[in-house]
Amino acid sequence: MRVCVLGGDGYLGWPCSVYLSARGHQVLTLDSFIKREWEKKVGSEPLAVVKSLEHRIEAWRTLSGHDIAFRVVDIANEPEALCDALATFQPEAIVHFAEQCSAPYSMASRVHAVETQRNNVMGTLNLMFAVRETCPEAHLVKLGTMGEYGTPNIDIEEGWLEVDHKGRRDRVLYPKRPGSFYHLSKVHDSANLEFGCRIWGQRVTDLNQGVVYGHTIEELGDAPDLGTSFHYDATFGTAINRFVVQVVADVPLTVYGRGGQTRGYLNIRDTMRCIELALLFPAKRGEFRVFNQITENFSVNALAAKVARVGNAMGFRARIDHIPNPRVELEEHYYNPTYTALRDLGLEPHLLTDRAIEGMILHAVRHRHRINVDSILPKIGWA
């Protein structure tokens, strides 16, 4: 099918473009490269050098014989260019990664919060109107986040909640308690997209994704001309990436607070498969469906212990240190999300095995000369 990938320069957008291209889909990717500017603002650099998108597309074309079309479009600020791209390409499906994705970045200041919400909410609104005007039958697959839910003291359902209230029953969007202005922007997206489905008959799959780990997929391998980003710093990195790099850099693994914070995780290969399944089994016209895109849950303590154990088995001197938590969040809480829909469609998860952690540690070893230890400790506080 014809698939437009928004945010094709990013950690997930680039592998997704390649993954779909390798399977014979006609792919158009859009990006404005604003993420690279945000990284510069906070002194964040990926562990390995990430080549330009144009370079990677040419390398992929040479390696595979498959093409990926590309246009520079800022979906938050160039609605006319977005409409033109969609009108010309006429996608059957759109995969939307084009958002500011860092909770710490969004909490750094008023400017960062406004920038995050403006980019994310306005970009998604522009996309909704562009789809309505140019390709109304296109299926939009939106990368949401499990962070929309927060950590409620009840089970987390897949997007919707059946409510009995004063003798009446209804189905409502699951109540959201996000923990940052970034996660709030995702909540606004979800509300807007559900509205578009209900009022305009749009078709949307909202993938509430957990924390993604892994530095590559099979199609990319470890080719330096094809690689995607791997962030480990306190602003754009994830806890598992931070722990992996700290093992290699011989510094303590930094657990925020008591470390009982529990989240859902999934392998980058499973992210690609989840998107593929969403495309192969699209939402119906007027349907806003939500899939919780995770495969297992870990507390920060459990995650640090797994990485440290594997690191020590590989001959490193891994140890764990608890530091003051820069975030305002529960450090011990109930967490029981439902995540069956994607498995029902055929997802066979790759779990966080010792081998998977070893692969990330070896990736860090190959690029240890680029590790900036000073970027790892948090400098942005919530309070």
C-alpha cells in the first residue's frame, strides 16, 4: 500500500520507513529535522553518529533496490505543504511519529512546554484537516504513549472504559493522568483524534506505546550508513539506554528515587510489527481504536538489576546508585495494563532477554569514545 511516514528522520520513523519499504510498500516520509535542533539546544547527541536522512535513503536504495520518497515538511507550521504532499501521494495509510517526544524537555521551562504542545497538538490538528481535505479514506496510525494513563490505582484498559454510573452504562475514553506537558500533549491528541472519528468519520488507530528499547532492526543491521539514533542522556534518553551506557562508562547506574516506578516496555522489532499489524488490519471508518503497545512491565529497580547483572557477566563493574528523583511521580504504585489486542492480531513478542541487553551493551562498547558522561545526570526538575 501507499504509506506516508511522518517523522522519518527519527529513532522509530526511520526504521519504520525501511521496514515498510522492505516489504514492498510505497513509502513517502516527511520530516522538518526540528528534532535535531532540539537536541542541540540541550546538548544531546546520539551515541552513534546518525547520518542525514538523504544519505540513509540513498544507502538503503543502493543496498536493497527499494526506494523511499522524501519531502521536507513541518506539519505544525506548514499546513499547505502537508496538504500538497498528501494530495500528490494519496496515501492509503499514514504513520505519525512527528512529535516532540521528551518529557524532560517539555518540563524545562514555559518556552519548552509551549513549544512541545504547539508542535504536537497543532501538528496533529493540521494532519487531521489535511487528511479530511485530501485523502479522507486514509487510515491514520498515531504513535501515542502509555504515559497518557499515568499510574492509576485501577487496571488500565486499552483506551476505553466501560462505566456504570447511577444505573446507567456508557463507554468513555479511559481517564488520563499524564505526568508531563509532553504526555499532556498526547492526551490532547487523543481527544482531538477521537473527535475527528466521531464527527468526520476518520479512521484512527492510536498506539499507546511503552518505552522502546533496541538500537536496530534486521533490515538496518549495524551498517553505519543506515543506523538510527540511540539516546542515553537525561533529556532524550530512556532509562534502559542510560543504564547500558553507564555500564560501559564504568559509572553507577542512576535510579531515580526509590525505583519502584513501573512502566511497559517493548523491543524496537515489535514496534515495527505492531505498526505493520495496525496497517494490515485497519480501523473502520469512524472508529477510534486504541491498542496498548507493550509486551512486558518492569520497575526501574528491576530494569537496573537486569542490566547490571548482564553487564557484570560480561566483565564490567556495574553497580547501582539511587539519586534524588527530578520528577514529581509516585515511586511505588499499582500498575496493571491490558495489552492483548496486538497479540490477538498476531504479535509474537521479543522479550527483554539477557541477549538483547548484551546486544545494546556491545553497541555502546563500539561507540564508547562518544559517551558524554556529563549528559547523563538530570538537570531538569519537575517542581
